[in-house]
Amino acid sequence: MSLRRTAATRRNTGLLALAVATVVFILPFLFIFLTAVKTKQEAALLLFTWPEQWQLWQNLVDVVKTRNYMLLLAYFNSTVITAGAVALLVIFGAMVGYVLQRRPSGWNRLIYACVLIGLMVPPAVVPTIWVLQGLNLFKTIHGMILIQVAYGLAFSVLLYRGFISTIPRDLDEAAVIDGAKPWQVFFKVILPLLKPVTVTLVVVQSIAIFNDFTNPLYYLPGKDNVTVQLTLFNFQSQFQSQFNLLFMNILLVTIPPLLVFVFFNRQIVAGMTAGAVKG
Amino acid sequence: MASRRRSTYPYWFVLPAAVVFVTLFLVPTVASFWFSMTRWDLFKAEFIGWDNYRQFFKEPFLIQGLVNTLIYAVLTSATKTVLGLLLAVLLTSGLWMQGFLRSVVFFPVLVSTIGVGITFAALMHPTKGVINLALGYLGIDGPAWLSDPALALYSVALIDIWKGVGLATLIYIAGLAAISPEYYEASRIDGATRWQQFWRVTVPLVRPATVTVVTLSLIGGLRSFDIIWATTKGGPGFASDVLASVIYKQYQAGFYGLATAGNVILFLLIAAIILPLTWWFNKREVDL
């Protein structure tokens, strides 16, 4: 009796939760999709209605063609920045995490202090621009890559350090006895073993860097350097009367994280909750 | 043979990361203390002492930015913590379609902040927006969410919570999973109600997750920029300006020294809140 009642309560709570979640979390995405496929006039009403006339393809072509195919350039730039920065974050982060975990010394306190600073301190933007200008890196894609590396390193080091502690030292020693040099031990023995945490890091950092708006806004101005998020932001003023194209653009920037989420759900969860249990 | 065997873990492994981090993060951070005391055009810096800071605490809209930052950070962080814990408890109780619900709550975390901002600006439109139309059907006269100066900051905070609560929930779900079921069993045998179990077992034992959620969301809230920039740009007037948007506005206007002073103030504010908090969290850990 009481068992049946708990089962019923559970189903009802589940249904209620589902209804609330649908209204609060799903309807905004449905609104994006519906507005993105409407005509200009219909989209301008901002109503939550089924489109009278579907023009998904037309809107897609229009938004891609806007300002001389700016969106394609933006996707290209964002992809280069994300791929470059994530590759460096993997290698640099793993190297630091490895030494940090394997070789206890007085330097470790300094490295931990840097990690803490990197996680907490907001970047000093104008002085950073000054440094970038001095190095001829301001307004360049590779400068932007290095900035993303500098800002993402702390998280990367922490993630790798935690994982490397689960890999037995015997493996390093065996490789050394077999005559491997230190860099061979790391790149040929350790780094391949880090694959699970590397996947996590790649997924989490890719999303963060691809979605980043503030840093490209400061460090990467200029028409040729547009990134996906900046293009979206700029289209906000250009498309004031063309909400269908604006929302088509939002739809286009929402699809990559959706795909990543569908395929790498587990890794995202692992990366985002790292440290939550041990504190 | 050299007198000392070369380590298998050479320090030069740290070098590439250190070069990037020191040049592009530490050097600008240290330099910011100097530049915040100058009138600066990126080429020539003229020392003017504490003038930038004086100006920051004299101009009403700059002070408002500081106050708004605190309100925004505390409000979003507290709500995300409480809602996150409740949602996590709900989503670990074996609900129907639990996995799907978890994904639905979490997905906004991964979506572009600018996209979310633009979408909600449309949904929150005072006359045409879906939210106010829906409220109208219920007989409620919806407010001008983002264009009412008294409300704008809170509306943006609401969007921020919508987007970020999934991360808090996710962290809490991981924290709850680490609590041994034996505690619940023991307390049930001792006759504890669900309510007592929540306060006496769940809340104390999920503390590591609480520490993470509070710290992360507070730092994020204090540094918040893009969601505000995508919805109100700090407006109407300066009603929803926070430190990060003030810094950007001063930078745009060419007041580089003043912008950098704002940066130093933001840094000190974060340190003044997070360091004692971390210390307090750690101290309580020893007591337990």
C-alpha cells in the first residue's frame, strides 16, 4: 500500500518536474528554433507561435551571406583559436601536472600559488593589451591562442595533477630502466595513459573557448579577426528588424555545443565536477 | 658520469607553461598596480598617484557599479547554491525520466552566453515579450524586465541563474553520490524524518560540493560581464552596470589608467571575499 503510494508520488513528482523543466528550460530553445525559421515580418512579432511559413534554408543562406560571408570567417577563426589553444593546454598542462605530482619540492608551493592566482584573479585587461602590443601579438590569432592558454592553464594543471596521481610510478621507472629519456617517458608512456582526462579537458575547454566573448572583444578587435560570439553580438544591432536571421545565428552557435553534449556527456560531467567531492 | 643523476621529472617541463603564464598573466597583473596610478594612453604613462582610485569612489555611477557587483554576485551565488542543492536532491530521488531532466537543466551551461542574452532580451520585451504575454493571460501585469532601472540588474541576475544553475546542480549531484547510503539508513532506523535527514545528513555531508559551488559562483558572479553586455549593456543609464562593464566602458572611452584601477579594485574585491571565505570553510572542516 505505502509502496504503491510512493511509486505514484514519484511518478507525479516526475511529471510535475518534467512540466516545469519543459516550460523553464526547453521552451526558450524552442523559441529560438521557431523564430529562426520564420519570415522577417512574422519573426518581428516575437510571438511564441508555429511558423505560418517555413523558410529555414532561406534564412540559413541569408545569415551566412551577411556582410560578405562573415559568419564563415568567424567559424574559421573560432575553430583555429579553439583547436590551437586546446592542443597547447593539453601538452603544457599535462607536463606541469606531471612534474608537480611526481617531484615534490619547494617549487610546488610556488606552482600551487600560481594555480590559485590563475583560478581567482581577474585578468588585468589593459596591461595585457600593453604586453601583447610589445610582443606584436595584439589583434593576432596566435596572440589570442596564447591568451586562452594562459587563462586556462590553472584548470588544466589541476585536472591533470589529480589524474596522474592514479598512475603508478613503477611505469616511469620501468621505462627509465629500459633506457627511455625523460621526455620519452612522458610523451610515450604517460601522455597516452592520460587519454580519459585529456578527452574531458578537450571537451570542457573547447566549449569554454568557443563560447568566449569577453577575451576576443578586448584582445582581437578588427574585421578580419571576428569570432563566432563577436559576430553574433554585432549582428544584434545589424539585425534589429530581422529577428529571423538573428535567431538563425543563435541556432547555429547552439548546435555545436549540443552535438558535443550528446556525444561527450560523461566527459563533460567528469570535467565540471572535478574537485567537487574531495573539495 | 655526472655527480647527480638527472631527474626523470625535469623542471624544464614546467617552462613552456610558465613562460606563457608569467608573460600574459602575471606580468600584466603586477603591472596593473603601477598603471592604475597613471594617466595612460598605452604609450606614455604619467604618474598621478591615487587620483584614479579617488575618482572611482567619487563618481556616483562608479560606486553604483561596485554596489551592483556585490548585489549581483551574492544574489546569483546564493540562489544557484540553494536551487542547485534542491534540484540535485530532486534529481537523485529516482524520478521518472531523471536522466533526461538532468540533461535539460544542465544544457544551458554549455550554450553561448551572448545567444542566451539575446534570446531573453526578446522573451523579456515589456510589451511583445512571451513572458509578459504569458503573465497577461494569468491576469498579471508583467514589469519592464530589462528597461526598468529598478529591476534591470535583477532581471539579468535571473537570466544568469537560469543559465548557471545546471552547473551547481551537477556538482551537487556528484557530491550527493559520494555520501554513503549507510548514513541515511542509520538515521532512518533512529526515526529521522525526510526533513531531518536533509538538514542533519545531506547538508553537512555535501559540504565539499557546497564549498565548490559557492566559491565558483561567487568568483563568476563578481567577474560577470558578457551576460550583462548582451542584455542591457549596463543600462538603462548605469542601473545594471557592474565593475566588469565599467572597466570595459572606461577602456572604450580611452581612460586606460582608470580602467586599470577598476581592474585592481575588482581583484581586491574578489580576494577580500574569497580568501576569508576559503579560510572559514577550511577551519570548519577541522571542527567536523
